[in-house]
Amino acid sequence: MAPALHNRSAIDVHVHVHPQMAEVMADIMEANNLSSIVNLDILERLGIPFREGMCAFRRALGQRMVYFAAPDFSNFSPGLGERLAEEFERKVETGACGLKIFKELGLQHKDADGSLIPVDDPRLDPLWAKAGELGVPVLIHSADPVAFFQPLNENNERWEELQMHPDWHYGGPEFPDHDLLLAQRNRVIERHPDTIFIGAHLGNHPEDLAYVETCLDRYPNFYVDTSARIGEFGRHPVEAVRAFFLKHRDRVLFGTDLSLGWDAPEDETAGQEDMEEFKRFYDAHWRFFETSERQIEYPGFPIQGSWRVDAIGLP
């Protein structure tokens, strides 16, 4: 393996790190040449007070970490968009650098009548507009792997993973389909051209690079990250993937979806064995992006599918 990137710094734009694990994350960054990380939504999802969490992050990581805050969509009463926009502005004033939207918007959050809230619900327009006004991006996770919306049987390519996480399956009639969710997201992007949107997980359609490319060409305010989807886009023909990355080199961001202490950690230290595992995790990314090896394992293998991928040898 040619460890070219090991000799330069990288930014991981998609991680979830508990504040109690911030010092461990600092060690991981040092060992894997990460200059900065974008830490997403973990304070809100775990109910950790914002200022307290940010202080813990700053003590261990200083300015090497930026944080994207998550809104609370649990109460769609009148004026929600305005309230969320005001709350988000306060968090930006206190140190947040972006907004993170998780997949529950469109799949789980419900209105008073029990219907699902669509991603493009106009009541949320003040929130998207506020992000643009503040000049900070929205990293948005809409939908999920296509297989999660397909019949749940042994022919499903993510069968093993869905057996472990049955709540990740959205193939029932109570859910919108994959493409409808992305269409809802795209309407938001189009309505708010002054707001930068980053589509998590290669825009959550790595199975179809042509579709992602169409979105990038159509919406100049749209970016994507690579987190947790090498197993999907790594199965396309090598030259097609390589051409996609080269064409959109300024619009595709490196991310991994590393999670550290998603549940409150009992042990705030990581032993040498753990650090070696983190290095293997990042090395698997460098190997895919920077070598020309064929039929290699990818991060998440084999739980995220039991196939192999071909590295794309980027310059």
C-alpha cells in the first residue's frame, strides 16, 4: 500500500464523538494525520447540555474540532421553524459551525394528525434560511441505503446487517420510498440557494453515481461526503468512480462516520488494541482512495454487505 495521505493532513467531516471521548479522539487524530474533524449532533441526541459538551471538546481538541448542532423536531406546533432558527442562531453564537439533520425527518417525525413530516415541509423554511443567513452549512441525511427500502429477505444485499438492526428497514407501506425522500430533500436545496447543503453518505444514493452527479450539476449549493458508503460506490467500474471524484473534487468531502462513545462511555480510555483498530479503519480508507488494488475489504466489511471493492487510485 502506498501511504501517501499518511504523510499529509486530512479533515474528517463526518464523525460522532462523545465529549468524554474527546481526548481519545485527539490521540486518534494524531495517529492518523487528521488535522480537523466535524463532530455531528451527538450532544443533542444524547441530551448533553450544549455549553458543557462544547467546553469538554474545546479542552481536549481546541479548534481542531467543529460541531454541527441538531434541531429538535419533536413538537411541530405553530412557529416551530422560527423557534428552531432562533435556537440554532444561539448555538452558532456559542460555537456551533453547522446544522446536522438526521434521517428521522421524513421517516419518523409525525404531525399532530399522525402523518409523517416530509423533509420539505415549508414550516421548516426559516431554519434552512437561517443557516444561509449565518453562512454555515447543513449536513443532511435523508433516506438510507436503497437496500433498506427493499423487501426484507435473503435476497436483500444488506440482509445480515438488517437482521442485526431490524429498525433500519423501511420497506413497509408506512414509509415513503427512497427516491421520494431524496426528491423532498432536493426541493429544500432548490428553495434555498443561499444555503450550503452537504448530502451525507454520498448524497444517500451511492448506488447511482449518475443521479448524484445530476444533483451536483443542478444545485451549485449541494456537496456530498463519502462517509460509510465505500461499500456502495466502490462496486462501480473503477474508471467511472475515479472520474466522478476527479470531476467533483471540490464538492466531495472526505468523511468516515466514525462513532466514538455513541452511548455514554464507561471507559474513557482506549488501549493499544483499540488504537490499532482505529488505524486499520483509517488505513482502509486510504487504501481505497489512494491505491489501485482490486477486490479489497472496505470499512464496515462484512456487516455492511459481504462484497469487495476496487480502489480508485486518486492523485
